[in-house]
Amino acid sequence: MMDHGKITDYLDAYSAYMEIETMKLFDGAIDSLEVHHCVHLFSCSNCLHEEMIEIQE
């Protein structure tokens, strides 16, 4: 699967330029700020499956 980066980068045209700590309030993971996880978007180029996966910072 290919990593496309932070899921919050896809919220709008300017979200990629916002503070990471602020955007973690909108990433869909309740405790990502406290446990130092970052939610990334992964996809498979063969079957086009997409998945959000929490990774350790």
C-alpha cells in the first residue's frame, strides 16, 4: 500500500499548511494528540482500496 500522507491534508485547500497539533483535533482519532499518533491515508494501486492508519510519530 502507498502512503499518501496525513489525512488532514485532504480536508481543504489550506489544511496542509495548518499547525499539525491543531489539525489533530479533526483527524478522526480521539487521542492522536496525546499518544503521538498521526493518521495517514494509504491506498492500493491494484484494487484501489483506501484505508486510514494511525502511525507513531
